[in-house]
Amino acid sequence: MVGGKNYSWKIPSSESDSLNKWAESSRFRVGDTLVWTYDPKKDSVLQVIKKDYETCNTSSPLVTYKDGNTKVKLDKSGPYYFISGADGHCEQGQKLITVVMSMRSHFMDISPAPSPVEFGGPAVAPTSTAGVNLRGSLGLIFGVLTGLILF
């Protein structure tokens, strides 16, 4: 639901009420669907290119939605630009950019576990195979725990 609630497709009352503030705190992935609810007699949603978003140009949208219950499936990664089709609304801040992450970038968010070299200190040769197995087990446990925390 765009804005996190029904009928949030409107001129924002302040910059902090902007739909872009909501979008910045949300994660969008390929396959997600954006849903707008609005009065179709008073407004519409226009999907536009970046230049038209920046200039609030409503004359050549990629797609026009006027049904009051608009659903847009995000089928590719990258930015999507939306503006209001009502006169003067875009200029007053009624617009939205969503950036859709690819599955690849989702996995890129996870940092690998640091190597033992990053912990500093001199390398110590093991005195027995039990030391090697214990050190290897501790490294594995640390890596798994770090992965769970970061994920």
C-alpha cells in the first residue's frame, strides 16, 4: 500500500509527509506490487520517465492509471517514477520514486564474515590437530553467527 495506508496519494502536508520519505524507508524487490487508493474523479497516477518526474510533465506518461485502486507490479529492478495526474499536484509534491532492488543486490547486502587475519595478532602454529579442529570450529561458528546477525 503506497504510503502505508489507504488514500495516501495526495499532496503532502509537509516534506516529512512526502511519499518519498515512506519509500526511502521501504524495500522494494522485483515481484512486489504497489497499490494506490484515491478518488478517481479527482486524481490519477501517471508512470513517467525521470525527466518528466523532475519537471512534473503530465503530457506524455508511460502509463496512466485512473481507476482509484491502482496496482503496479514491479517487474524489473531500477527506479520507477510516478506523479499525480491532477493539475498542480505534482508541483506541490504529490509524486513518488521507488527503487526496486534486484535479487542480486539483495544478496550483496550481506557482508562476508571477516577473515581471521583482520583480528590482528601474530599467527600461532597449532601444536596438535585438536587445536586445528577447535580453531576451525570456532571460525565456522563465528561465521554463521555473523551471517545470522547481518541477515
